[in-house]
Amino acid sequence: MEKKIAVLVGSLRKEAFSRKIANELIRLAPKTLKMEMVEIGNLPLYNEDLDVNSPKEWMNFRETIKNSDGVLFVSPEYNRTIPGGLKNAIDVGSRPPGKSVWKGKPAAVATTSPGAQGGFGSNHNIRQAVVFLDVPMMQQPEAYISKVHELFMADGKTVNDKTENFLKDYMLAFEKWINHF
Ligand code: FNR
């Protein structure tokens, strides 16, 4: 059966390596996964006061996640942790109390960095946040995509063969994970 997967990218810049990797994960995903990029850059900053009458962007986002069968986070690391925009999206989806859209939603996280550590801190801080939200997060394979700027072919979009194989295997594991639920 086809499963709808929301793809959330932690960087808001147009030429983001994390977005390029997310695009490649979408391209390489097994056919049973219907991958949809969900934009988070337009979400007003979470403020409990506004939840009396939630902004429409929050409502649309919550609805989109609610209607998904799974979530794929692809993110860089900012100051050794989660970029603020992505943390905001996680917070928006988690409220109001008792109405979190994350609960039970299977997920996976891939982090990227031009540096050597592949966004390890960001990866594990995303994992930390979703433990509280009762998101079953795929444990293996882990994806810390280091030296990300060196992984692309001359077109600047397509990854090299070795990376493609890794991303393909990652998505096959993700498909299996999603189908547990
Ligand atoms: C960074 N960068 C960075 N890289 C890293 O490996 N660990 C880190 O803690 C940080 N911290 C950090 C903070 C801020 C505010 C910025 C803007 C950048 C560098 C970062 O990995 C690099 O700019 C990436 O290219 C950003 O990801 P995208 O936009 O290419 O996906």
C-alpha cells in the first residue's frame, strides 16, 4: 500500500545542501512511498497565546502532518543543535496539549554538514525532541552526511554513485520501518 511521507527540511535557504539531499532521497525512494516536501519557513514562531485562535499556517501544517503516514527530517546543524525553523515546526505540531500531530507517526532523520561530523548534534537533538512526542524514530541506519558539498556531480544536484547507493539503502530501510506501523 502507498504511504504518504512528509519531508521536512531544516534549512530555509534556496541552495541548501540539506534540501538537495532531501530531493535526492525523494528521487531514490521506493515507489510505495509518496514523498511530499512540506515547507516550514512560513510558520509563525510558536507562541502559546496565539493558540487561542491558531494562525492558518499552523493549522495547515498540523493538518498536513496529521494526514501523513510518516515523516522524514533532513537537516543541517546550527550551533551543534536543531536549526530554529525546524524546532519551531516541531513545537507547532506538538500543540495544543493532547492534540499533537506527531504521536505515533513513524519517522527518520538524516543530517548533513560540509564539516566532518555530519550534523551529529542536530541529528540527536531532533531525536531527543521526538522522544517526548512519542514518535517512533528509525534507529538504523543512521545518516550523518558529512562533507556534503563534495557529494554532488557537476550538475550540483545529483549525488555521486557511492552516495546514491547509501541513500537508496537508507530509503529501503525507511520503507520497511514505515510498514511496521
Ligand atoms: C552553521 N554551520 C554548522 N555546521 C556544523 O557542522 N555544525 C554547526 O554547529 C554549525 N553551526 C552553524 C550555525 C549557523 C547559524 C549556520 C548558518 C551554519 C554550517 C552549516 O553546516 C553550513 O552552512 C550548511 O551549508 C548549512 O546547511 P544547508 O543550508 O546547506 O542545508
